[in-house]
Amino acid sequence: MKEIVVIVPENPSKLLSKMMSTVLDNRDFTIVKSADEVENLQNKRILFVLELNEIGTSNVLNNIFSKLYKMGKDSLKDSEGTVLIHSNYTMFTKTMAQSVIFLANNLGCSFVGRPLVEATGNLENFIAMEKVYNMPLENICLYQCQELGKRFFCDDFNSIEKKKKLLVLHSSNRQVSNTLTLWDMVKKSLHNIEINEINVGNGNVLDCKGCPYKTCKHLGNQSRCFYGGIVVEEIYPAILEADSLLFICPNYNDMITANLVATINRLTALYRQTKFYDKSIFSIIVSGYSGGDALGKQLISSLNMNKTFRLPPYFSLMAIANDKGSIEKVPNIETLANSFAERIINSI
């Protein structure tokens, strides 16, 4: 059993204290409140408990991560994380969670699907759930914390039987894409894994139009979506068959490409039928200048925090390459590609 460590950089509000107690459910734990208290955080279950100020920051948490990064890129190796956030305001809870998960993941920490419970202002973020749960907003919040605790402490991902199948999604042109060239380097080292590569480019994917909840759920129960097409005919079955998904993401204007965004949006109907806790996500991100972290956080938010995909440690391989073919000149890129392939193999 892994030791439980609770990182609480600021004094928690009454509600956040309730949320923390609900997740922990009388389990023993160690508290870390400052960078000075950070020691060995490898092979732990780590609960980040964050009380945000009016600008959505925590200087103490920044100091904690600064120390962890100085300790080395494996300072959270084999650890698993989850996040609770409360704010008296309506903004910053999601973006702070993205940053925390991204920073911790780059140090070797994995995250279960849907690892966040956030509570904003007057709990406005739970209003949409009232008609589903039929209970007061605070009770919905604490129920979500209870469910998170069950997933987090009962998680046994390694015991799940794997099919050794990887689904790769992209919308790039192989003749000019540095991102696909980097994927080809990774693919060379993916031995004994069945790879299904789908190009969602060329306007093949209609974006989600926001069907009513009941319509989306009804169609999702049949593994369908109102807008059909390649998403229903090819991508839905491929996701259900795969152990892991790999998103190939060139950085255009610090955003994921439109067809991939549309694909992610369209997963909602399938998500109504089945959750993805047993599937991992990976990504390859190539930027012409900078900003790969922006795309990484988008994937974390949409797929791990919202759509329940598991986030394995070091989930993303990022590089900077602008001109056609320049990815091949990036220092140690073949070594980085081989190491990334090993991480995929270990996950599958």
C-alpha cells in the first residue's frame, strides 16, 4: 500500500476541509505544507488540496514544485495524484488543475481518470448536476469527492488485462509534418503492439452541435451520435478496442488542430455509454516556436479531467521544429523517441 501524502499549501476553507476528509475517508496520511517539508515523494498517493486566492495562484505551491523540479525529473516517479480545488471566485479552478497535473505528470506522476473535484464561488459549477443528482449543491460536491476517493484509493490499473492495442489519431499531411515524422520515430520501437492509425483530417469530422442531454445519452447508449460519419463508423469502435490513445498534435496558434478538437467533442456520446478509466492517453506535440505545454494542458483538461482517460506518467513527447524535416535535427531526438515508445509499451 502506497503512503498517502496530502499537499496543502494554503489554509483550507471549511468546505475544502470537508472535501479533503471525504476523499481520505479516515485513512492515515502525511501533510506537506511547504517546500521545506518536501522529501521523498516517489511511489506515493498524492492528494493536492488547493485553496485559491483572488488571482488563482499559490506562491507556496509554486515553491513546492520548484523544489521538486530541482530534485530531478523523476521526483514523483511511480506516484499517483489527484486534485481538490476550492475558490471563493468563479475562475481559475480548471486552469490551476491543468497546471498542477501537467507539472506533476512531467515529474513521473500518473493520474486516474477524472482526478479533479473543483468547487467555485457559490458552487455554481454544480448547478447543472442538480437535475441529475436531485440534492443540494454542497452534497453533490461531497458526493463527487466520495466517488473520487473510491477511484483513487481502489485503483489497480496494472491488474487490468491489456489487449496491446494503440489507437493513433491525427489530421496531418505526412509529406510536410514534423509531428508525423516524430511519430514514425516512436513507432519503430513499438514492438508487439497492434497500431490503428486514423487520419481525421480533410474535413472528415463534423463538430459537436450540443444535442440535448437526453438525446446524446440515448444515442450514446447505442454507440451512435446524431452526426454519424467517421467518428461513429471508425473512431468509436477503435476506441473501445484500444488500450491507449495517442494524439498527434502539431501546434497551430497554441491550440490543438480543429479536426482533433471536433473529434474530442464528439466523444461525449460514446462517453454517455461507457467510461474510459481503463484507457490511457499519450500525445506527441511539435511546436514551431514554443507553447507545447499549452496543448498538453488542453489534452489533460479535455481527456483526463473531463472524459476520464487515465494519464500515465510523462504522457507527452514534445519538441520544437519549424522547417520541414527539421525535427530530425533536434538533439537526441531518436533517444527521446525510443524512451517515449518504452513508456507506451510499459503502459500497455
